[in-house]
Amino acid sequence: MGISYKLDNFEGPLDLLLHLIDKNKVNIYDIPIVIITEQYLDYMNHMETEDLNIVSEFLVMAATLIDIKARMLLPKEVNEEGEEEDPRAELVARLLEYKYFKYMASELKDREVGADRLFFKTPTVPAEVAKYEPPVDLDKLLDGLTLAKLQEIFRAVTKRTEDRVDPIRSRFGNIRKEAVSLEDKIKSVMDFARRNRKFSFRRMLEGQPDKIEVVVTFLALLELMKIGKITLTQEHLFDDMMIETLEPEGEEGELDFSDLGEEEKVNG
């Protein structure tokens, strides 16, 4: 760790260089090395201190400045990439780093001063909270637990889950309700009647998939009888019913659904 020393208003040679740069109002990236070196050496000549550590620090920086001044008079050096090297680059980097840390030190000092005006309440914990103890000590619970034991526990839990599954009910699916439109069924029955002219009720039901379709088909027949599109006859009780269209062959009139109101549906 470097020794921090203070001479007049400057804490070391870098602090003095920053002061000279600010005093001359020059760009830190383009330091006029001749002017700064002369002013730095002039300050060195007026130093009054017997502390060798302080003197040595300033002497090393003086030698560095003189070396940079001499290199500035020589032809420009070129690096491996073909770019000219600036002898001041290393010094500029050191000055920027020092300036950064100096700024941060100033910020921390301001925060320290500002913190004196703040008051903090010490944390207080209610007695019932302070006495609280976890119901399970996880360290004791997991003490001696191995991968083999974890696998055994997992298998036991999995088996209990499988035992609770009903082998029959687990295969059950969901039955979705399907709506059967009476209006569509009336159109379907009338189309069948126009194609076949005269037919039995049983014959027409051969293609119906379920009981709901049968019920809606029967309702459709009743509606068609009501509007005078078909006639239905049955010779004996429980015999098959015979259905016959009343429309002349080749003539297809429009179906009147005004009496149905809104579209009627039977849900299964």
C-alpha cells in the first residue's frame, strides 16, 4: 500500500500535476509537457521538507516528466500495429485513475457528512416472534439422507398414488353434449320423403345414430304433418307407420318454419 502524504495543498506528485493542468486550463489528454514540467520543477525547487519518502516520490515524477519531455523531442515511435505511440499515454492513464479515486473519495466524504444528520431506529422484534421456533428442524430431518433413501421414498409415494387410482373409472371419458337442430332435421326428413315418396318410418330410422336423433326425427314428422307436407298412416296398433309426401312429384315447395319460433334444439 502506498504512503499517503500531504504537502501544502497537494497529496503527492499526481495531485500536483492535476493542479497544474487545471491551473493552465489544458486538456488532460494533450498535456503540454514542456510547460507542465517547468512548473513542476519550479515547485520542487521551493519545497521545504526533510521527509525523504515525500522527496523521493516527487523526484521520481520529476524524472518521469523529463523522460517524457525528451521522448517528445525524438521521432515518433510506432507500435506493432503501425500506430504512433504517445509518450504521455501512461502518465495520462495514471492521472485519470487518480482523478477518479479522488472524486470517489470526495463523494464518500460527502455521504459521511450527510449521514451524521440521519437517525435510525434500532430493530425491535416482538416477544412472540422472538420465541418462535420452526416446527421442523430441517438439519435433523435431512440428517443421514442419501440418494437411495430418496429413491425409496419416491417409489413409496408413487405406489400410494397408483393404488388410489380406480382401474375402471380411470378409463372413463367425457361425454360431450351434442345439439340436434329440429329445423335441420325437418329439412333432412323432407328431402328423404321427396326422394322416396312413400316409405316406412322404420326404414327412415335405419341411419339414425342414437335415441336423440330418433326423437327429433319423430318431432320433425309431426311438424311436416302439421304444415301439410306429408301424411302418416298406421293400420294396426304398434305396426310400422307408412309415410307419404303430399307434394306433387317434381314440385318442391318452400318449408314454412314460422311456427317454430326461434331455432329449437334437443340436447342429449
